[in-house]
Amino acid sequence: MSSNMQWKLCWESELTVADHAQLAEFFRTLYGPTISSRNKLFEGHRSWAKARPEFRAIGYDANGVVAHMGLLRRFIKVGEVEMLVAELGLYGVRQDSERLGITYSMRAIASVLDKLKVPFIFGAVRPQMRNHVERFCRSGFGTMFPAVPVRSTQPDVYPDLPPTRTDEMVVWVLPVEGSMSDWPAGATIDRNGPEL
């Protein structure tokens, strides 16, 4: 891991316009090839994709942003059970740093988890990112569920699309104030909002 990397842990309201601009450029570079022309993600200074995070962990080195993880507290339904979670998303690591162990440095966000008073951390990624989730889980950072239907609202209302969508996702869960035995056995997850 880069010894020159520094973490900035901050609430969304603490970000400056310059922070948003730098993060937007980071995400455009990272996700640019996968963003469809319909989605206007990360345009200008927009440093979020769909739901806006409330807290961020941002890793910097001499070349700028190296890594990012966003966090948003929300209620989800697992099967029919409603529960509060801290959803982690907007995960990214600059391509030139992927093999330097920075994914494990995402534990930097752990210092705020006790303050959030949530029983679980929840994350859901597309199947193409499964290897990243497996790395987290192998190091003890959660339990992975490889194929879970996750329902989310669209971030905007589109006249030609339904207001919700369901995607098969790789889900990982980490107990914070609970234990994995408290995680409901439901077969589906409803975010009741857009993905992070």
C-alpha cells in the first residue's frame, strides 16, 4: 500500500466545491467507459451517481484521489423485515493503485461506524465487481451473498421506464451492533430508494 496515502473522513456537508470537482473527475475517469449516454453521471461537479452519500472516506496521494467509499444510512427490507443499515457504495480505486492493498484500507471508515448506531453495514455491487467483495469478505470484512435480487427506485422519473428496477446483485453484510445470526433470511432486498 502507498505509504504516502492520506484519508479524509468527512460528512457530505464538509466537502468544498473543489472536493466535488476532484471527485467528479475521479469518477468520470473510473466509471466513464461503463456509463451510458442516457445517464448524466458525474457531469460538472456532480460527485455522486444516484443517491447522495452522507459520509465519505476519500484516499489521496500526490496525484489526487486514489480511493473512495460513500456511506448512507437507510431503511431496507430484507424479505418482509425492515431494518436500519449503513449502505456503502460509490466504491472506487484508481486503476494504477488497485494492487497496492488499498481495498483493505477502506477499513478507514470503520472509525465512524460506532457513531452511526446501525446494526449492519450493507453493500450491493454488480456481479462484475464480485472479486472486490470476495476480497473484503476473505479478510473478515463481512459475509457475501452472491446472487440476491435487489429492488431500487430510479434516481429520476423517466416517462419510458418503470419507477423501480430489480437487479441481481452480489450483497455483502457486516454486523456492527448486531451479529450475522440477526440478519433476516429474506430472499430479496428492497432499498426503498436509489442505489448509492
